Amino acid sequence: MGVFDDIKTGIEQAIAYEKGTLKAKTTTLSIAPVDTFSPSDIKQIRTNTGLTQVLFAKYMGVSVKTIEAWEAGRNHPEGAACRLLALTRNDPTFPEKSGILVR
């Protein structure tokens, strides 16, 4: 099927939808809940990446004091930090693959 045929089919489907003779296709998406991490989880994630607290802090975009507080249980990551921790937990090579960590 050529480009013209694809365009023609699309226009025909749009007309049929407007006339009510074709139902629109829908896709339902859902977002996984944000994970929570214990101090030992965070330290294990960092250890699995092979990064020091200093480098891990730079990777996460937070201060070294924040990493220390997370690992000591004095504070807890939230929101985007938890998403980044989850990505890193699932793939310890994510810092490099994403281009954030450059060796």
C-alpha cells in the first residue's frame, strides 16, 4: 500500500467516524504508582551502580547530604527521585545507558 492509499484510508475513516458509522479506537494507559525505598534499598541501588555517595548524588541531582540522609533513614526520596531510583534499581547500568554518567 502506498502513501496515497494510506492517506485515502485515513480520510475515509475520518469521514466514517464523523458520520457515526465507525467507532474511534481508544487506548487506555495507566501509570504505575511511585515506589518507596528503604534506606537499605537506596544503599543497595547505589552499590549496584558502583558509584560513591558523591557520584550518586551528582547522578541523582541532589546533594551528598541528601544521599547520606536517605541512606541513614533521616529523610526519604519523593517523586521524580523515586522514579529515577526505580529505573536504576531495575537496571544498574541505566546511569550510563541514559548518558547521565559518562566514563
